[in-house]
Amino acid sequence: MNRNTGHVDGEEAELAVAAHLVRQGCRVSHTHGLYKYDLVADRDDELLRVQVKKANQNNEKPWKYRLFTEQYQDGQVDVFAGYIVEEDNVFYVAFDEVGENNFRINTKDRAELSDHNASEANLLEDYTFERAFRQYMNNTETEEQNKTSSSDPVEGQ
């Protein structure tokens, strides 16, 4: 029985990301059922909903990849994890950085690019789990502060 290549790639990506998350100090749970995320990463008792995507290569520019994220809305996913099959490499980006757009990543080394291009590109080496985790935590803290300040009574009332 032949299997759908896309499903095989997706399973490979999920397993590679789960293994990478474990190496980053996370406990990992796999979802069962219809969820908008594939994994739950538990780091320091913070739970992150992780949507795993196989990164699609741009045939004209083989160092560029993208994730399709437009089917996700705020509150469904905390972090996207991209898996580049050809390079056996994982990268992470917080939902707030991508939103409902697609995300492009460049696998060239910073030294291969001009200073301008390096500053403009989303370079693979920069999109670590640590970075995405910090971004998620900062966004969560900001949301909590906004909720707290909006619920504080106004003086004199």
C-alpha cells in the first residue's frame, strides 16, 4: 500500500521537531484528534502549542524556504516549527511574528550575504527555539499586563 508523500513528510517533520524540542529541554506531548497544533512543548512549566510544518523549497532559489501559515488564527498556535527535510534542520517562529501570512527563511550563512541583505533576511541561524520561546513569553507577559491594567479601577470612582 502506497502512502501519500505529503503525509510521510509531515510525520517525518513532526518526529524531527519533537526530538529537537527534547534536546532543547522540553517535555513533548503529541496531540490526538483535530487540533490546529501538532505538539505541546512543556518548558519550565510553560505550555506551548507547536504547529509543525515541512518547509517548502523555492526551486528558483534553493536557499529559500517558506511555511504556509495563513490557515491559522491568533490563539490557535503559539509557535510554528519548520523542518527543512533537505538539510535535516529545524527552525522556530512565534505566531505573533508570522500571523496569518506565510513565513520565508533563508538558509545561507550570514557571511555569504551583504550586510544589507543579512539584516533584511530571516536567517535560519537566528530562528532558534530559545528565540521563539522568549518571543512567546514576552508576548504573553505583555498581554497579561494589558489585561491587568484594563481591569484596574480608575482612581476617584
